[in-house]
Amino acid sequence: MLASAWRPTASFENLRLRSNLLQAIRQFFQARGVVEVETPVCSAAAVSDPALDSLSTIFTGPGAASGKRLYLHTSPEFAMKRLLAAGSGPIYQICKVFRDGEGGRYHNPEFTLLEWYRPGYDHHQLMDELTELVRYLFAKPIDVRRLSYGALFLERLGIDPHGASGTALRSHAIAAGVAGAEQLELEDADGWLDLLMTHCIEPNMGPGMVLVYDYPASQASLARIRPGPRPLAERFELYLDGVELANGFHELTDAAEQRRRFGFDLERRRRQNRPELPLDEHLLAALEAGLPDCSGVALGIDRLLMCMAGADHIEQVLAFPIDRA
């Protein structure tokens, strides 16, 4: 094992496929007048999302002789929104991002993300462009189905996800035979919805592209919430042949609401006895200055490559995964 650990895990055919894919992405956006940008990998702030853990490093140098903690970004989103607020217009970025504690068939703690933002687009318009991009990259027509989060749960499980209680969702998970559901203690209904999505719906998502949109308001993250009898988050996710590839939002532009959500995230982290992280005050200042109405989406390049190459493990499309880094 050690004698061969220096070798790449991806074939050179898949490494060439990665090179061609990155070229094609740049051609797609250049033809549409979307500008490629580059933002820092390290930041003095970290993501507050309780579902994500950041990697960090210590900088010692001018202005930080005693050492300053910097966080490797989990997404370039915050810095890109600062560019949007400064008047950049439509932008995209292809970059390495980092998430601690991740590993497995579809996960590596260092991976490649494509993220882009479209001023003036809502989430449905961005879903249209995402569909065009995937079809362009595969150079063939791919069937696409678009349905709301509520319709998906009703169709697949007979559950109204916007009205079911955590107790009812737990009972459904047990009845569906989700391993360990009887022993689980989840904080709220969203935890059970996530469990049902990953264990009961995603494995049977089917071939082609499936776009799921309008999530519960409690799962808004950085998305706008559309008011109504049942407020909905203007958020979407893309699945390709059952693999989750992309997560997008009609972006929240309200600085006060964003600060409130960050505070809610930090409170959840405290309840879970997890580190409290510094908020990105530069992002909040950019929102106060005025983020244009826009939508954005992040797409996992490595997972997309897996779908293109017919790979069943992320190591097959990475030169050197974490255990060979």
C-alpha cells in the first residue's frame, strides 16, 4: 500500500476530462458575458452554518506578530457578494473550497466548486441557465424534471413537509425502515426532513436532471423567503442521476435579516457545544451598502465529473484525495 501511495487515484483519462470540463465551463460563461473572478481562500471570518465545519490556519506576519487565525473558505459566496455589491455585474468563480470532517463516496475535505451569480435573475431563471450549462457540458439533451420540495415529498412519501410535525416525520422514518431512526434524537422537523430526503428520496431520484425548489422557510439559509400562508425559501437543488450537484438561492439582500439568521446559527452551534465563529462583518457591510437583486448557485465540479466519467467514488476523479495529499 505505502509503495503505491504516491500515485494518483484518478486515471489520466479522468484528469484530461477535468481539464476539458474546466475549459468548457469558461467558454460557456465567456459567451454569456459572465466575468471570471478570484477571491481569497483565507478569511478572518468563518461560515456560521451549523452543518459545516471550517478548517483554519494561523498567519504570522505584518500586523499579526502573535498570530491571527484565518479560516479556509467553505464557499467563495461571501467575497463574491462583496464584489456584486461593489458593482461587478454577473460573475463566476472556479476554486478549491474546504470543509472539515467530510469524507466518503461523494466527499473530500478539499474539493472544487463552481459558483456564479446573476443580477436580475430569480431562482427559476437561474435554474434555466443551470440546465443549459449541464446540457452544454454533456453535449447532449438530458431530460429534466422540475418540482417543488412539497410536491416531491407528497409524490414520493405521501407527506406534506410544510405541515408535518417532527413526531409525525419520525414515525414515518421508522415505518420506512430508516436504520437507527428509533434511537435518533433530532432537534427539529428539519432534521427529520433531511433524514427522509437522504435515505428515502435521494436514492430513488431517478435518471436525468431533477430540480427541486421552494424549500421550507426554516431551510432558507441565505435565500429570500417568499411570504404567504406557508412562507417558502426561494432555494433550489439540482440532482443528476440521483447525485446532488448544486444548491442555489434567490439571494437574501437584507442586512438586518442576514445578521439575525447568523445569530440563530450561532445559537444552534452553542446548543450543540460547537465552536462559536467570527461573523463576516465585511459581508454584512456589503449588504447594508446594497446587494443587487440576484440569484446564485454553487455546483460541485468533482461530483459532476463523477457523473460524466461513470465513476462510483470521488477518488476516481481526484489526482490526490486527502489520504494521499
